[in-house]
Amino acid sequence: MGARGTWLVVGVVATVVVAVVSLGEVGGSSARLSDSASTSDGPVVVTSGSASLTLGALALPTDPLYPGLTLSGPVTATNTGTVALTLGVAAATVTSAQADTRSVPALVLGLGTASSATDCRAGGAVPVWSGTASDPTPAVAAPTSVVLTAGESRTLCVSVAMGDDGRSTSQGLGDLGLTLRLTGTQV
């Protein structure tokens, strides 16, 4: 092979090397990495955060409830876990000391957020959920817009209202038991 053939082979090889290097750079940088670790010292444990919600005592006023009135009381919700939680309402029930609870009026229950307990009592809560005790218990908690970060406390405001059309059969019911079950779901 002459000098001309040698230069042709060198030129073709150089072109192929440049093409391969150029193709390797198209689309950004890349690398092949590999690593390994031995688990001979024992099992590998993967942990996640914990979800935990603590509620203070609900402090509803003891005023008599009548048609058109809304009573509100504060409760403190604290995220005692290590992950953020979205609050939800899983159930709302009203019970009466009387055996026949059919005469319990359809009360409208609400949940809101307030800047303080005083703000809640003054009706300054921002509503995030509303429902009646006569609604069927949902299979999944109705989500709210309230998110508690880990360690955060927030004043929630629970309201109970009787519509203007409250039935006369609700007179004399005495004390009613109110249950509003809240849930916390990891964000």
C-alpha cells in the first residue's frame, strides 16, 4: 500500500473516532456508574416518617341551640408525627340521651380554621368542611384544605347550626352528643 492508501486509512479511522466522540456528546453528558454494598452485617432497614394527630378538647358553648343559631367552639389540632398531614372529616354524628333519636334535628356541622380560640368564638373561622349528621358516613374521609406540617398546631373551629326550619320535635331533647371524627393523611 502506498503513501496515498495509508493516508486514506488514517483519514477514515480519524473520521470514525471523531464521529464516535461527537455522538457521545449529543444530548448532554452521561456516565455509567455502578456501586455495591454488602449487607453481610445484617438486614437493611428502610424507615419512613410517622403520622400522628392529636386533638385537644372541644369547647362548645353550652347555650341553648335554637333555629337560626350557630354555636362555635375551638379545638387545637397538633401534628405530633414527622410527616405533613392533610386533615379530613371521616364521620359526623349526633346522639341524644333519649332512646328515640329520630327527633334529633338535622344539624349542620362545620369545620374551619381560625387564628385563635377567641376568633373562633366570634365567628371568624374560615370554613373548610360542612355537612349534616344525617349524611351517610363516607367510605373515605372528606378532605379539607388544612395541612399541618410536622410539629405544627392549628386552631380549628367546630360549628353547630340549626336551620331556620328546625322542627318543633327538637324541643326538650336536652343534651346532645356531637361526634366529629377527623383524620390525618400523609401528604
